[in-house]
Amino acid sequence: MKIYNSASRKIEEFVPNHPDILKMYTCGPTVYHFAHIGNLRSYIMEDVLEKYLRFSGYNVKRVMNITDVGHLTSDADEGEDKMLKGAKREHKSVMEIARFYTDAFFSDCAKLNIKTPDVVEPATNCIDDYIKIITKLMDTGYAYFAGGNVYFDTSKLERYYIFNDFNEDDLAVGVREGVEEDTNKRNKNDFVLWFTKSKFEDQALKWESPWGTGYPGWHIECSGISMKHLGDDLDIHCGGIDNAFPHHTNEIAQSESYLGHKWCNYWMHVYHLNTNDGKMSKSSGEFLTVSLLVEKGYDPLAYRLFCLQSHYRKSLVFNWENLDNAMKTYGKLIGRVASLIPKNEPIDEEAISALRLRFDNALGNDLNTSLAVTALYDVLKYDTNDDTKLKAIADFDSVLGLDLIKKAEAKRENDKKQAAVAGEFTIISEDGTMDPQIEAKIRDRQNAKKAKDFATADAIRNELKEAGIELTDIPHGVKWKKV
Ligand SMILES: [Zn+2]
């Protein structure tokens, strides 16, 4: 597989460090609020990556953190700690808030067919791991104590700016209006590893440490949790593009200074979901959640399809019209899969390999999900039997996660029931199109058959055949296709 590596800014051949395990790490959510569908875009695309790696035969171990203790990005954070703010808003304890929104996050993920990572670790479970790393960073001179906090000293590094394409001035917090610079810092990009004196004085969760009672900085969580479960190296680290700087840059700085060698080989960043007028999570309109989509009558998997239709390294514009279109496409796709009837015919292995090659060419090339969806349509159009098509679709959908087989079965059953109730029979076309003229002819033929006028029935069938329309009788109806 080839993948774009944000660290080298090149598309590279993906080669894991170990033959028996592929180590994957994902930055998890800060659990103080419901997840925004813009953030869930990242998790959908990372889910496709994980599933495709498994599909390709890798033994993936994926780890994700849950940020349940103070999420402080930079000096620019204002007011209150996010977790504490959530707790006050809802008159609950910080841990109750964390538990509630962790459950809500995984419930949203389940609705979007996002697999839960093999290890999900709340940040509050690993305090000793952070203390161990920070202690060594202090001993080796990469960290210093000032004003009650422990800071990472970015001036000790040969190279700090890993992901950003910004110039150094743009990163200086002091030049941005309304940001109070932390005067304890030796260098403007230094960041906190351990707080005992935070500007958020009423932090609810605190632990003992060699530097006093306090709590960890946000960045150290991911390094600590990754090393705890995946050891001293990492094959691929994923996250939203907004995490690239400073979060991932700081993860690299502290991890490699601690380990004394390279830590992670590939970095995958998913771009933003935007509205027509800017970054979505900052927009003033409705706060978009999976529950809101469901409330408005959308299938969450139509949103998943919407995300798959564009490349993860492009910003995606969300509006309701785009989601409506995705809903229509999704409904039609299910209709087409439902028109395939399993008949226990032998699987055409040659067709499977040819189709699989198209699918691999799409996802193996920097996770081109929109081409992978096209490969799904190629299956529907391919000249082979329905059993083979259904097998290929089930295989591909184990990666794409659109529940096509399950939903098609449900549709077939539902159509049958409706036809039985109405005493009617269904007419479906293989490509999902509707044609009133053809349907009228098929009904005439059905009426002739009912009246035992088989000569007329056969004549209609032949007439359609000459016009390039082929009919197949199915239970409670007829399926037609253009040949
Ligand atoms: Zn992280």
C-alpha cells in the first residue's frame, strides 16, 4: 500500500517495522461534549484505513486514548478547562461527564460502523507512565521546572517543526491578540508536561508527582499511552489535521527525546469538514451531531458514504443538499444490491480477482475511497453471476462499512412483504433505474400470464428482448436489465 506521509510530505510505500504486528495509534476524543460530525470524519477515514490494512492481511493492533483530563492545547486556551466546564454546565462530576460522553462517542461510532480500537485507554489511567517519561526528560535536560510547572525545552532539539508549513512568527502566541503568554517558558514553543500551577486553578483531578500535586499536559498522554500499549515504536499515527501542530509535533519531540531514537514512521492526517463559509466546528449554525442527522431522518451511513466519496486529504464541504444527494445515492446503491438474487451458483474466481484488483488499486493508492466506491459499481456492472457479485460486494464492504448486504436483504424482504400484502408483484431493474414504459409492458405480460394467455405473455417478452430488455422471473416479481 502507498500512503501520504505527513512527516515527509510524500506518498510512500507503507512498510511496517515488524512482520507479525502493525502498530497503529489514533488520537481519541476529549470527552466533554458530543462529537461533531466533522471530527467523526477523521474517525471514519481512519476506520477505513484500519479495515483496509486488515483486509490486506496485516495483523493490526490499534490503540486510542480518551482525553478525560484537562485538554490544554496552548496558551491560547481561555477561561476554563474543557472537562470542568462540561461538568459545571451539567451539574455532574468530571468523571461522570467523561463516562457519559465516552459512551456517547462510541455509540455514535457504532452508528457510523466505526470499529472500536483494540485498546481504548482513558488518560487518567496512565499517570505513572507520564511521570516516568517526564522524570527521564528532566534527568536528561530536555525538560525544566519553572513557576510550578514542568516544561519541555524545545531549544534542546535539532529539529522541532515537523508538520507545519507556517513561519515561526505565526506560531508566536505573544503576537496573537488576546493571548496571555506564559512567562515561565524559556522558548515560546515550549509546552507543559506537568502542571501544578495552572491558570485553571480549580482543576478537579490531581495526582501526586515528584514536582508536586497536579496533572499532566495533553500532549504527554498520547506518547505515554502509545508506549504503554505499543512499545518503543509505532508504524502509523493518525489524527485530524488540526492535531498536526502543535499536538503531534510535541508528541514527536517528547517521545524521541525520551526514547533516543525515531518513534513513528508514518503520519496520516485527515482534513477538515467545512461549511460553505468556513471551518465547521467554528461555525455559528447548528452543532452537527450523529443524533441530529438521525433526528432529521438521515441514515448515519449516508454520512459515511458522503465522507468516502472524497479524498481524506481534501477539505470536504458539508451542507444539507450534499447530504441529501448522498442519501439518494445510498438508497439507489442498496436498491441495486437488492436486485442481485443469490442462487447458489459457483463463485467466478476470475471475476473476483479482476474486481479485487480495481479495489486494491483504489485503496492501495493513498486510500482513494471515492475510487473504491466506483469499484463497488464496477462489481454491479461486471458480466458474472449474482452470487459472485454479492461475494465481491460483501468483501469490499468489510472495508467500506456501508452495511450493503444487510440492508439489501432487508429491502428484498420488505419488498416481498409489501408485494404480498398488496397482492402485487415487484418490478426491479438491475441498475436501479425506473422506466414507466418498460414497467407497463411487464405488467401487461403479468396480466396475460394470470389470464393464462401465454401466447401474449411470450410475445411481450420477445418484444422486450428485441428492444434489448431481458426479463428474469423472481419470487413475487420480475427483474429486468438492458443487455
Ligand atoms: Zn494525540
